[in-house]
Amino acid sequence: MSATLVEIFKTDIETQYTAELARMRLLDLFPHAKINFDLEDCDRILRIEGRDFSIHLIIEAINILGYNCEILD
């Protein structure tokens, strides 16, 4: 059994509506992940927790929606 991973991304998503659309899209790709946004944070954080997800697919999925997404250092 693989360990649970947590990744945090910086985005430019501004509205709760858009964040929910992005969250649903990511859940289509990674149905067992825990995904949430913190739009109050200046970096508009996307946090993903799970055992099996791809950082590159996450970034690509957000980019396809027209938003920027990058790993937060």
C-alpha cells in the first residue's frame, strides 16, 4: 500500500464557483483524492491529498480550464 501524498499548488482561481468546477474536474481524474481550495490565501491554494495522482495531470487540467497552476515551494 502506498503512502498518502499531499501536494499544494498556487493558482489564480478567484471564485468559489470556478474552484468547485476545477475540484469536480480533478475528482473525475482522481476520484479517491481529497481536494480543496483556499481562495482566502493570497496564493489561492489548491490542496490535494491522496495515494495516486499526477502533478502534471493536475496542472494540465487546471490549465485547460484557463487558469494557472504551479507547485507551491
